[in-house]
Amino acid sequence: MGSEKGYSTATVDRHCADMEDNESTTSNSSNGSLFHPHTLTALALLLGWLFYAAVRNTNYYENTETSVKLGISAAMGCFIFIGMLQFRDGPFIRPSIPFWRAVLSLSVLYQMLLVFLLFLNKDEARRFMVYFDPQLGEQLPERSYADQCDLSLETFKNQIDIFVLAHVLGWYGKAIILRDYWLCWILSVTFEFCEYSLEHQLNNFAECWWDHWILDVLVCNWGGIYLGMKTCQYFEMKQYSWSGFRQIKSLRGKAKRAVQQFTPHDWTRFEWRTLSNPKNYFGVIGLMIIALQCELNCFYLKYLLWVPPEHPLNTYRLILMFLCALPAARDLYQYLMDSGDTKLGAHAWLMICNIMTETIICLKFSENEFHVPAPMFVKVAWSAVAFIVLIAFPLWRFVIHPPTRSIQLSEDKTE
């Protein structure tokens, strides 16, 4: 995924020690011009491509709609290309710095798309989705998973579909992003309670009890979290020793080194230290809220915009969210751990902006869509949870019984 530098207890090595000194002087000198920016060459190529697009035969385009689609696609590609050259560096350098700049560019483009959707009404937004796929724009039937809840082998098999694998892969990705067992488990259980609380709005959230706690939590979620954390442990314990391409003589060695370019340069274990100070506590709480909101947005967006669950657009969004979340989590971790870092990284900032804009769109398009009010028990329960998590416990932990200096020092030594 990327290059990372370990943290000391006093401070975080900012910007991964200047991006690991651009993957160390030895690696740079050995790789020569392979990873050199070549900005002037890229500028010449971009201008040449634009000139070719301007002078080519205009009769090539079938109609105005095709021209508009090609023009928008070309503008997006041009923006990503410029971003790869000119955007600021992120926390990762593998597989390459321009790759993560491209991810940041895609996050900006996605934000622009969300802002555009925000200024449409619900019907206009649904018609707009037809430009992505002519088969969209039709109301979808909502599937309920709570029709047959007797626990038997037959009903269990009926609940198994391709989304079970997607469930496992999703939690594998979350474990890679968060790198913390407890945080993943809390999110896993909390999301099931969110499904219970919102099943009066989306039939998709209505599931049998064993579907919630056995198939989801104990099978899919646990399996994905376990495999993800095992992957984190492997990268954490791996011995990293990098050589430049020119230092490797054999063709097999060069091929192996090329494959290794897509693996992390080094690895940092995340120790969130949630209870050490108010900044870390509320930062982690905010991270959990954003993660849960990202999950809920997936269900509400496809319901409100009439996008079938199996449509590729859902997969594209999830892949984009995963790629954006990798450096975003690293940015947030650096912001929380480094007391001298007063600015949140660009990846984390944009990730929060993307997810909250999605949420605003869902709130806007939900008007006159859900007619069954939330049960009183749900309102009271979540109000109590919010009071405890956001007010009562922080007051007790950080004001009434704040952690002593000796406890904080012992926590630093354990890290």
C-alpha cells in the first residue's frame, strides 16, 4: 500500500520522514530516472494530446451526447493527470507517489459530483443516473432478509449469496485501514444495532436474529477482521530491505522487485490510545461515526437513487472509498498522535467531506420517502448512548478522574 515511518512517543516523524527521503538516497540513485517526475515531458505530452483532440475530424463524434460524454471524461482525465504531477504528497509512497496523488484527485472529482447532485431534486438525480447506465432510473424492489427466520440448514443456505463474500472483503479492508481489533469489533457490533434501528426505513436492514449475530458478526465480520489483522501482523513483522532495480542483476530478481513495488515500504502499527486525552478520544469517536456513516450511505444512496445492489457503480464507490480511506486513516493517526501537528491531512479532510456530503444528499432526498417514524425506544436508546459517549464518560474520564501523569508515561513506554 504505502510507505510509513514508525512513531516515537514524543512526536510523529512528520510526513514519513520527508517521504522516507524519497525511498532513501540509495534507492533513488539506483532507480535513476524511473521515478523522476518528468513534469516538462508530461506537460508536452498533455499539450500534444489536447492539440490532437482539437484538430481531429469532428465528424468522428456521433452526436452531441457522445461529444459531451467524451469531453467530460477527457476533462476528468486531464484533472487527474495534473493532480498526479502537482498535488501535494500524501503519507504513502508505494506503489508510487503519483498513484496516491491520483487517488486524491479522484476524491476531489467525487466531491464535485456530490455537490452537483446536491443541487438536483430527487427526480432529477434519478434521471441523471441514466447517463451512467440507461438501465437505471427505475424503482427497485427492496429485499427483506427476515421472511423465514427459523434456524435451519435450508434457510441458512437461502441467505448465502455473493454479498456474503463482499461482506468478508469489506471487513478485511476495514481491518487493513484501522489496524485495530477492538475498533473493528466495536464498529461491527454497532452497525448491527444501526440496522435494527433503521429497519423501519429500509427493508434491507430487516434480518433474522441469527443473520445479524451469527452470519454477519461471527462469520463474515469476524472472518474479515481476523484475516485483515493477520495481514497487518505479517507486514508489521516483515523485515524490509529494498534494493534498486539497477542493483539487481537477474531478470527473476528484477521481476520480484517489480512485484514488491506494490507492497508497503514499511509498516506502522496503529495504537490509537483512545483514553489517553480528549483529543484522541473525540478523534476516535469521530472516526467511528464517519465509518458508520460511510456504511449507511451505501444503502441509502442505492435506495434513493434506484441503483441495484449488484450494479457496478456500488462496487466502484466502495473501491474509491477504500483507496481514499487508506491514506486518510494514516493522516488522522498522525494528526492525533503528533501534538505538534495542527493541520489535518488532505486525504482525511477530503474523506470526511465526501462522506458528510453523501449524508446531506441522503437527508435531502429522504424527504417524503420514509413515512414510518422511528420507534420511541430507538430514539431514547440512541439519545442515551450519545449522552454517555459524548458527555458523561468524557467528563468522568478527563475532568473528574483524569489520567495521572504516571499512567500516561506507562502507556508511552508500552508503545
